[in-house]
Amino acid sequence: MKIFQERLMEQRKLNKLTQRQVADYLQIAQPSYIRYENGSAEPSLDALVKLADLFDVSVDYLLGRKEY
């Protein structure tokens, strides 16, 4: 799960988005999103797909299964 946290934070910063902006996009509370980045919670499948779409990467990339 560590790679997911790293890639999630990396993509958010590369896209110059705040945690609040990503949480708003996912329609969740900011503390819920923060838990994704710190590894204390995992996103639903729907949220995972939305994150991949937002950052224009594959779900496999976010999960560490491939390099892009």
C-alpha cells in the first residue's frame, strides 16, 4: 500500500492540487482523503477509478503494478 500512498501524493502535487480539491472532486470529506495519503484508509473502487481519471494515469499505476 505504501506505493499507492506515494503515487497518490506525487500525482496530487504534480497536478498542483490541494488535498481539499481532490476530496471535493471525489465528493468526500478532506479528512477521509488525507487517510488515503497516510495509509490509514483505502479508497473504494469507484474513488480509485476517479483518482486515476483525475490524474490521467491508470489504476495499475496508482497501485504500483506498472510504471505509468
